[in-house]
Amino acid sequence: MNMTVNSFNYVIENGAITGATVAFAGNDSNGQFINAQVKIAVSDLASGQTFLTVTPEDIQKLAETKFKGYADNAFTTTATA
């Protein structure tokens, strides 16, 4: 499945960038769809980095990694009805 970024937004509070939100969308030739929104916080950045020192591409890669982790663990717990 080919995933693409369809939205990238910074969170600004009191004039400072405090986070980012990256939205992904994807589909395949069988009509399967996935949409996801991943939030990146300052705590997700490497030590010493800020949203002013990392590139949008770096933030996208962090969001991709976070999304993959969510997807890998999505069905590891037992759901109750």
C-alpha cells in the first residue's frame, strides 16, 4: 500500500512551535484504505533538537516511524465487546 502525506501542520502556542501533526492517507488496488493522523511532540525529537532545527522531512520520518509502531501494535491487545 502506498501511503502519502496529505497534511502537515505545526502547532503554535504563545508564538512558539510546540508540536506538529502529520496526516497520512493510502489505498491499494483492491479498494483498501487507511487514514492516520500522527502528532509529534517536542519529546519525540532527539535531545537538543527543536522544531526550528529539524526539517519537515525529519518530522515526516518521525511520524512514519510512530505510525508504523502503532500499526504493528494495533491488534496485540484483546478487544472486548
